[in-house]
Amino acid sequence: MSDLELTINNLELEDNSFVVLPEGDYHFRVYSHEVVIATSDKLPPNTKQVVVTLEVPSAQGTAKVRHYLNIYKKALFAIRQFTDCIKLTEEHGKANINLDKMDGLTGICHLISQVANSGNEYNRVDTLYAPSKAPLITENDEAWEQFQTAQFAPIDPGVVNSPDMPF
């Protein structure tokens, strides 16, 4: 028997609906991130990558867009651009990259549409804006307001410990 036993009991799967947004400037929230070893032949061996999943609400639905940050000397500008965008650093200040604080932070980016080798269309982050250089109006302003309201809506105290809840 292997040391790793895979099971599908109690496996939670995310919604697999896929939303492709038109090109434009969008508000986003960092949904999650993970650190992996890059598998590209174009990168130095054993290059670490931070794969960041961005949540982009829109009238068409909420898109999840993956953004890849390569961690090696020649790509540090991209990491700095990302940390500036989500306000992990002060502009022209010292970079403070704390991955534990990344999830939930927000910013504004420019998305473009691309077609993969498989023929599927997807969104890619083209530009990440520093707060002082971000556009005033984005493609998802109304959807963003609704998203923010839903994220931070107060919990109804009458619902907690109600007979309908099993806890």
C-alpha cells in the first residue's frame, strides 16, 4: 500500500462554470494562492512560482483568473508590480511580501482575452495598476459594489442558533 491514500469521501468541488470577460479594466480580489515549482522550459530549473487566483465579479458572473508570478531575479519587477497593486507595499517603498496576508486583498487590473492551444478562450492579466495609477472607472464597477456588499454584509443575529440550523 502506498504512503499516499487518495479518497473522494467528503470531497468539495468548486463550481466548474467558466466565465470569460471582455477585455477591459476590472476590480479583483485575491481568492487564493499556492507556491509551485514551474514546469516551463523557458524558466531556470527549479524556479518557484506563486499561482494567484483572482476573483473578478462582473455582470456575466464571477470569473476566476489565474496569474503567475515567477520567483527569480529577472522577474522581480512583476512581483513588485503585483504587491504594489494589492497594497502590500507602499509606492516606491520597501516590498513586504507576506504570502499569508495576500488572500482577500483587492486591486485593479486590465484583462485581455486569449485563445489556448486547445482552442478554449480564457482571460489573462495584462496590466496590474498601482493604486495611484488605476483608472477611475472600470468594466465591473456595479458588479464590484454588489460583490463587496455581499462579502461584508453583516450576519443576521436572528439566524444564528435558529431551530433550522443544526448547530
